[in-house]
Amino acid sequence: MFALISEYNIAVLAASDEADHLARRYISEGALPQGSLADASHIAVASVNAMDMIVSLNFRHIVREKTIRMTGAINVLLGYNTIEINSPMEVIDDDKTRYHLGRNSCHTTEN
């Protein structure tokens, strides 16, 4: 992971009191369940740092319709931007992804 961070010059976002407060708000409002502070923090740190998107494979707590809608509403209420939350399959467009999602952009059908 550290090699990828260096190779692609990825900014590492730090936790903060502001992000911790927001993460706890997500949980207290029911956007994420009790016991998922690390997952709530992931979204909160991105929100506080005005990121546009989170890409995650965490379908249990992060990449869920309820989480996406509720964290977005809480963010707007508190003056933060909403964040897109997607799985990698939703943002990577290559042959493997198209195959796994059942899409085949190489072959089209005409009506």
C-alpha cells in the first residue's frame, strides 16, 4: 500500500477532532451502526477534507444506500459537501470490470 501511495503521489488525510465529531454524529443519527466508528471516520475524514468521492469495498457499512443517503444529508445539514460513495467496479472501466458487471461495451445490439 505504501508503495502505491508513493507511486501515485496520493495525499494521506489525517484524522482530526472535527472529523471525529462528524463520525460520531453519523453514528448517533443512525447512518452507520454502533461499533463502526472506523468506517464512519473514513467518511468523515473525506468529508472534512472536501473530497469528492470515496471508493470502497466495504459493503457492510460504507457502500450502502442508507449510509450514502444519510451521511449526505448530515453533511448538507452541517455545511459539508456530499460525497459520492462507490465500489471500485462503479468507477473503473476496463475489460475485467465490464465482464464482472455483465456489460460488454465491445458488442452493441441495435433494435
